[in-house]
Amino acid sequence: MRARSIMLLALLLGVACSSVELLPDRVRVRTGPAAGTKTRKVVALPATCGALSTLAGSPSESTGNPLTSECAPPDVEGVDGSVRAALEFQGFQVIDSEQLNATSRERIEKIETSRSVSQGVRSPESWSREVERRGATFVEAPPSLQRSILQELGADGLLSTRIWIGAATGLSARRAVEVQVRLLHVPSGKLVWARRCTLEVGGLITDAVAMERAARCATRGATAR
Amino acid sequence: MPRCPDRAGWLWCPAVRGVWAVCVLSAACSLSKPIPQARVRRGPAWTAPPSIVLALPAECISAQGDACTDAHRAAVDSAARMALEFVGYTLVDSQTVNVRLGERRELTRQTGAYGATTEQHEVEVKRVTWEEATLEERRAVIGELEADGILASAITMTMPDLVGDRTIEVRLTLSRAGDERVVWVSRCAVETGDGDLSTEQAIEHATRCALESATLVE
């Protein structure tokens, strides 16, 4: 009888706890003054990220406060890949700014193989290959050079992505994750569109998964003209 | 010391009276946190807002050395730039602007032995950005970018009080690049504390509050 009462009380408390439910995904789109202009060939800049989600159980040595995680570069690259793939599928011709050389890059390739023979028995071959590339890409170029590269390329759009992860709340580390994708018309420098998706995540969903989901949600419906 | 009677009247015996006094006094103290309030001030350049804005990295003012981290600054930067971009400003991150041509060195090392392969990738970038530039170079960059506005943001953290509460304020200032006249300043303070809002939650609330107030008055 007592066990049943406790279970009923626990159930009532659980039902009363409304914070278990996460908010639905929100997409906001803003069309700019260059919305009607042709933008097909787009140079995509690397995404930037800011995060306030805390790493549970790893307090700072000096203050005892939990450490704030920073966005992991592979996660940010994952968002870049997801946004670019989605836009390519929608008809854009996306050029990765990291692969766009501002100057010709020098490539040095070194290959080494070694094999030892002892008492007439040959050991399996071991090898190493080192590739070094030096130079500057679009990302390392000053604004004037970037402008001339875009002109030379005939690019009519510049794509930028921003990621934001809010502070974690409660035991389930409930937090907001936002991805915003913006397309600028290169010749006029005006906004074509900005699309933002906000997700609320918690529990076992990692920042990387949430970022990727938000990126897909933000690019949904963005079509090339 | 008078002894308390066993049953009737024990509530008002001297020992219990002391407890009552403490209860009444502590009830009079307000333990609730003040509601965050944003303050927005329009500046002399309000009527001529900029369109291309160079966003400077957030600065942190804290009496306690390591209270404010790079991640806090990056999060405020990201949220502020995202929101302002969405309302129509063209934002340029000062951290990504190169004053001169930089250099990237990529090194990929692969090794194989006994049928197993390992791969290592290393990237080294040498750049001179806004933060490393001289005043003259900064002026030249603003001209090159055709930026007519500057966005500055700051996080202020007070020293924690006896119970660990501290006030966190986020301030955003948009000014014109040419004459440095203020377009608007928005600030919002949120109080943090043990068992209540964490530092990160307070930063998030203060940033959102300062931003919404700034973008709503547009």
C-alpha cells in the first residue's frame, strides 16, 4: 500500500515537472535587399562558433567553477560540411574558401621506406610519407586580395555560418543550439538571406549532433536562383 | 535562565522567542534576485546607423582573475554578431580580418609498419589580425573593408559576495567608424549565485537581454 502511494506521488511529481519537454525547432528566415538577384556561385567561409555549455564534473582548479567547453574544430568542420552539402544539393555551386589558393602553394613530399635483414630473414617493410604544403588561401588573404579573388572567380555569393551553444541547465544539460547561415551578394555587398535554426537539446544529445541537426534545419528550403 | 513550561505557553518562552526573532528578521530580508533590466541609450549618431560593421572581440572586466574565459568571450561575440546580422547589419569579424597576407602550413604524416597505418595532420597558420595591427594598419583595414561602424562588447563580472553571488553585465556598443559617435549602447545585468543561475547561464541571459533590447528599438 505504502509502495503504491510512493509510486503515485513520484508519478504526480514527474507529470508536474514540465521542463522535461523540449521546445520545438524554430526556423527564422530574413530576406535581404539582394533577395531577387542571381546567386549561384558561392564561396563558403569557415564557420565561427561560441559555446556556453559546461563540461559537467570538471571544475576549474583555481575557482572551482565548471569549465566552459569551446567548440571542437571537428564539430565546426562537420557543420561546414553539412551546410555546404545541403546548399550544393539545392543548386548552388559551393567553393570551399579553405581550398581556394590566394597564392600558389609550395608542396614538399617526402617518402621513406625501410626494411631490415637479419640472419637472411627480411623484416616486413615499414614506410612513412610526409606531405607539406605552404602558402596562403582565401582565408589568410587581406580584404583587397579577397575581393579580387572573388571577382576573378566570378563568384556572386559569400556564405558565412555562425554557431552558438547556450548554457546547460539542469541534470539533463538542457541547452539551446543555434546555427545561422547568411548569404551575401558579392557585387553589391547586400544580404540575400539569413536563415537561423534554434534547437533545444538535452540528455544524451551531444553538441556535435545538435550542431549538425541545426545546420540541416537552417539550410532546409534555401534554393539557388 | 527561565525554564520553558512543559505544554501551554512554550511558544513564547525566552529560548523560542529568540528563534521567532531570527525568523521575523530573516523574512524581512529579500533573498530574491533582482529582475534583469536592460538599459538602452541612443547616441548622437542614432539617425545615421552604419551598414557594414567591424565587430571587435568582447573584452572582459573582472576583479577575479580567471572568472572570465575565452569561451565566455567567444559566446558573447557569437550571439551578438548572429543577432545583429539577422536584423540587417553586415558584420565583419575582426578576428578573421587579415592585415597582410598570412601563411598556412599543412603537414600530413603517414606511417605504415606491419600492415598498420597511422596518420597525423598538422595545420599552422601565421596571420596578422586586427588585434595585432598598429593604429595606422587598423585605419587602413577599416577603409579597405568600407566599414562605417564598430561593434564593441564587454562582459563585466563583480567579485562574488559571501554566498557566492555575483553580478554579470553584458554591454554592447555600436558606434560610427569615422567620428566614433555612438549609435546605441545596450547593457543588461543579471545576478548569479549558488544553486541558482550559473555564470554561463547569467552570461546567456544578460547577452540575450541586452541584444533583444538593442534590436527591438531599431
